[in-house]
Amino acid sequence: STGIGSAITGTTPVLKLHFKAKEAGQNVTSSIFLTDVAVAGENGIETKVSDGSAFKIQIMVVDKAALQALITRAQASHDAAVEGAGIGKYPVGSKATLQAAINSAKAVVNQGGASQEQVKQAIDEVQAALEAFTSSVNVAAAGDLNGDGKFSIGDLGIIAAGYGKTSADTDWNTFK
């Protein structure tokens, strides 16, 4: 423990510096040098600290713009989705899974000391969650022409209405 009247020996930390870096386009490494530094003991005798001690610092550039854009896109997909069993709806619980991935990514965006590796991992996780979410939407089965989730006389009625149609008919695109 250091304090007034306590002797400092060895490599005892006595100074803590805080910096605010300017925007940089790439990672930067620099050094800080101490010059003309003195310390004094309880008797008031000043002792000069040797010059030339260099302390290396590194300023890391972390670009979170892509993660923020992906979060916005994922949140919009989440908010527009409806869970349920019908066509165009998403399985129950799928929105909560996507939201958990979004919340985890938001924590990385809000973390001041997040590394570029953490940002990339968050992008990968949200991207995977969003892809799984969008591919889980309930779609109509081939042949379920009325979209009721079953193959029945209703589907056959639609097929029968198109029986005999040719490319010369005006409604051909509906029945082809």
C-alpha cells in the first residue's frame, strides 16, 4: 500500500492515466514517454524519476455500423412477424429466439470496450438467427391450392375450374 509517508519500492503503480482517442481509420500503436518527473517523500526531498520510460498504447478501431444495421433489420423482421399455425406465420417461440439474439448483439453494440472480434461474432450470431427465423415461416404445401393446410375437395374444385384451359385463355396464368 502506498500513501503519505510510505516508501515506494520496486514497480509499485502510482499513476493512472485515462485517454479519449480521436477517431482513427485503422488500429494505431503509439508510446507515451515521461520526462521531468519528480516524487517527494515526507521530508520534502524531491527525487527525479529517470526519463525515457516508454509506455506503449494501442488504439483499436471497432466498426459497429454493420452490426447496428443488422440489428435494425432483424428487429423489423421480428416486429412484423406473427406466430401461429397458419400460412405466413412463424412457429410459436421463434420470435423469442430471434429477440434473444438481437438483445445479445445490442449488448455488444453498447459495450464500450467491445473488440472487432466480438462485433464479428455478434454479426454471425444474429445473421444465423435471422436466417433460421425467416426459413421457419409456415408455407403452403404444393397442391394445397386454397391454403387451408390440407388436401381436400376445395383444392379439387380449384383444379376442376381450370380443366380444359389453354394458353389462349385470358386467365391462363391463374390456372397454368
